[in-house]
Amino acid sequence: MLYREAGQFKTRYAADMAIFPIRQDRIGILVILAVAFVVIPYFGNSFLLQAVMIPFLIFSLAAIGLNLLTGYTGLLSLGTGAFMGVGAYACYKLATIFPGVHILVWVVASGFVAAAVGVVFGLPSLRIKGFYLAVATLAAQFFLQWCFVRIPWLVNYNVSNAIEVPTRTLFGVPVTGPNATPTTRYLIVLAIVVAMTWLASNLVHGRVGRMWMAVRDMDIAAELMGIRLLPTKLLAFAVSSFYCGVAGALMVFLWYGGAEADVFNINQSFFILFMVIIGGLGSLIGSYFGAALIFMLPILLRYVPDQFGIPIRSATVEHLSFMIVGALIIFFLIVEPNGLARLWQITKQKLRVWPFPY
Amino acid sequence: MNLLYKIFLDPFVQMAAAPDLLAQTLWEGLVAGMLYALIALGFVLIFKASGVFNFAQGIMVVFAALTLVGFYELLRRLGVGPAGLAAYVALGLAVLVMLALAWGVERLVLRPLVNQPDIILFMATFGLTYFLIGFGELVFGGDPKIMIANELNLPRGALDLKILGGLVSLQKIDIAAALIASIMVAVLAVFFSKTRIGRALRAVADSHKAALSVGISLEQIWVIVWFASGLVALVTGIMWGARSEVSFALQIIALRALPVLILGGFTSIPGAIVGGLIVGIGEKLGEFYWGPLFGSGIESWLSYFIALTFLLFRPQGLFGEKIIERV
């Protein structure tokens, strides 16, 4: 009813392989991009931009990073928070050692540092599988976090032992630091996230992505088919850590404006893993759904009782929101173990054939 | 050279110079290892019988301990009998709560998720963790509580031994913990290998479908297993709580117990014990003799590196069942 593709014929292989084969989908994605780039910065207030949209985009990016590793390659990792931290600290060091080079260059470059660290900690993945690997990646989490706290060189011997983001400008407009407006920062984060999502989408639809999925489905069979396991798994670790590293750098430079090692603790890793699993393993759009749900749910829970004038102490709200998030995770897993992305697909399919499903 | 000397020789020279200090460190490692082993045991029980990697074990420990203390305080406020009686009644009530929890988990979480991939079940235990954290804080409040060790007649004080030319001090509560842990492991081992339910548990672990087809009730088995690991959690909570205090910070020890688990293998009860001892002793020795070299706090990751080293040679852990993959 809302959604008909009648009359759209595919006459070339390229059209058949397209990521958005249906015209309505292409229009839809353009509308979403237009809203994100024009409408939200124009009409949104600074609370919406600063406290909702920027973190949502950054978490989505991190979730995409973890999804490439866990959802597409089947390697369970609990070290996401630490890899984000590597990105943030690398970006800080690079930006203060070479203040002349533009900050956005360093945000991307810090991803490569995170990728290198990710490869090192990905090495055991060739021998260790499943939950054993998940626990092994916890070694990365705890070791790196210990490094962040114990090595003062990483924060330029600050007294506060925290990253303090310097002010940097782009075409004369401050991008980072206390003077940057939420709108500028939002647009930069959005541009980077969109570009990297496009990159990830091409990656998973191409040869590399198919190699990853073959390894996920069964690595011995993939090896027999001529896929070399070590480079494939390490590449997955590298790309995933790259995404997480960039997300970490964005988080500190364009959202928090300063951070301690505690930001990148184990809870952050779990948080990202929630997003990936609730959103849908092996789905890029699922990463966005997951980030939206897991990140916005506590915010909503905090504001809804206020709106209805129900007096609840803030501590009680905190506890209740923990309970509700926990119960909702279980609920969503029971309703649809393949995540919100699958629910989205089902909805789209239903809309296509409605009101005559047969 | 100096650094190499400090890493490879100096600690051993120190050990030889002060054997009593070494003995004390070893004992502390042993006790810490025993307690890690207890947590790991809770994990292993559930993993063995349902293939669920139960992340909620840590919070179950806290929850069990809080329930016990909470009931005790409630009973005292209602004016029930002497302190000792109230403590044991509270213990009984806490056991009942763990049974209810096991039943609830089976009914509301596991039963709808039968036959799902492992990672989904793992994720569900995350949800359970969050739920229990929120619920526990809502009911018992976030403040640390004192474990009712005296009221439960647990021994107090220290036992000073004069050996190796020095004084080695053993806390009596630690000895009790070691004893109780050994008894519990022995009982569980017998239960798993000799009884009818134990055999059913192992059958379920092998294959859900096959077990169902020979008439084993999955539901019943899962309640039993979660109840057993709830009991283990209660004992662990009492023991850890008696050493420090009962607070939500305790759930972090579950993360410390994970290396124990991969070291020993997810499916092996003796593995949990041996792994716990290796990790506990390694951690304490490392912290005491090598810690000053790196700056303190290395025990947060040292155990993971110990476990990783073992894992590179035996990917299924020391005692885990050999992983056979077929294409």
C-alpha cells in the first residue's frame, strides 16, 4: 500500500546488486539524510544536538565497529571500550605533538593507531574461539585501561590525569574545545559517521565482507575454501578497532570535551555490545537502531515521569531504569532474537503487501 | 641488565630470603583462589547443564548476600528471637529466595529462549544482571552492609603459626571458607557423577534435543541447576562478605573470576578449582613481588595474561573437554 515496487525492472547486474534496489528506499534514505543535515541543525535546540544526537551518532559508529567484528566475522569482543580509549588518547597525543596539522586529520589517524593495537590483541583469535575469545579480549580491556591510568605521558603529565581538549578551528570556526557550538560539532560528527557508514556498507557487500561472513558461518569450512584465516580475522579486528578508535576520538573531542580513563571502562564495552545485539548482529542499520534504543531509553525514562508530574526520587528513577532496561533487553531477545533490524525488515515486508497479504 | 635482573632474579632472591613472607603470600593467594574458584563454580554449573554463559553470577552473589542481611535486619526489627536464631531463619529465607529466583529465571527467561544461539542466551543474562542490580538497589538500598558472620557462628580471629623462622597468620574465617568450599565441591562432584539427576544434567549438557527425547524434563533440570548455582552464590556471598562488606562493588569479582574459568575450562568442576588456585596464587605473588616494578594495580589484568598464556597452548582450558569441530 505504502510501498510498491511494481514497474521497477532491473536490467543490469549492477542494479540487481544495488544496496537500495527499490526507488522508494533510495528516496527514503535521501529524505533521512536531508533531515539529518538540514532540518535537525536548523530547528534543533542545543540540548537535542548536544545530549541526544551527537552521542547517538558516536555510539552508532562504535556499534558499527563492533558489529563488523562480532556480527559479520563472528568474533565476540568485550574490549570495545578500551579500543575507543586508544583512539581518544592517540588523537590527544597526536593533536598536542603536532598542533599544526588539522584536528580532523588526527581524528581519522587515531583510528589507525587503534587498528594497530586491535591487531595485536586480535592475534589470539586464531587459536581461541567463542566465549574463550570474549574473555581473552577482556585482557585487552583491563590492560589498556590500566595503561590509561598509569602512564602519565598519555595525558601530557596533566595534574588532573585527564584528557583536556584544546580548541581547534576549521575555516576559522572553532570545532573542538569549549568555544565550539553544538551545531558545528553535530555537523562534523554527522559527516564523519555518514562517510564511515558508507565505507562499511561497501566493505561488507564486497569481497572482504563475504570472506568475513564465511569465517563467521564456519571458519574451518572457510579455510577449506581458500580463505586465509589469519589475515581475514586480523583485518576484521583492524577495521573494527579503527571504527571504535574514531568513535572514541569523536566522543572525547566533539562530545565530552575532556575525559578520564574511567570513561572507557568495561561498562562502555558492554553498553556497545548491548547495542549490537539488540540492534541485530550483522546489520549496519541495526547498529543505529540499537544505539538509539539503548542510549535513548534511560533518557526517556528519566523525563517521562517528570512530564506526567509523578514525583519520584532521582535515585529511585535510576534503579527503576536499570530494572526496565534489563527487562526490555530480555523482552526484545524473546520477541526477536535477530534484533531490531529483523523487526524492521518484517515491518517493511508487511507494508509492501498490505492490505492483501496473499 | 638492571631491569632484567629486577624482573627475573630479584623477586626469587626476595622469596628465598624471607620464606615466611612467601608462605603468607601463598596462603593469601590460596584463599583468594578458593573464593575465585567458588564463583567460577557457579558459572561452570550453569554452563555445563545448559550451555548458558551466565554473566549474572557476580550479581547473584551480591543479591544472595544482600537478601540474607536484609532478612536478618527485618527479623531483628520485628523482634524475632535471639540473634543466632534470626540469622539462621534469614539463611533459610535467603535459600528460598534463590529458589524463587531460579524458578523465575527458568520460567521467564530461559524457557522462551530454548534453542537460541549461545550469544543470545549470554545476552539475556546481561539483561538479568541489569534487572537484579536495579531490583537489589531498589529493595536494599545502595549502601554497603555488614555480613552477619558472627551471628552465623562463623569463626573469628587469626591463627598464628610459627614456621620457617617467622610468623604466618591465618585468618580463621579463611580456613573455614577453604573447608566449606572443599566440602561443596566434593558434594557437587558426587551429585554430578552418582545421582540420577546428575546424570540427567550431563545429558542435557550434551544435547537439549536428545535429552528431551529420552524424557528428561529440561525445565526441571534448569531450575535445579540455577538453584544449585544460587546456593553456591549464597555461600560465596557469605564468605566474601565476611572478609570485607556486602556492596554492589562485589559484583566486579565476577570479572576477576572469568580468567579462572577459561584457565580451567568452562565445563570442568576440578578445572574451576585448580584454575582458581593458579590465578589466586599467581595474582598475589605477581602483585607482591613484581608489582612494585610496574606500579601497583597490576592484579586487574595479570590474571588475564596468566590465563591467556595457558590458553594459547590449550584452547579449551586445562580441563575442558576437547573441542571437536566437524565441517
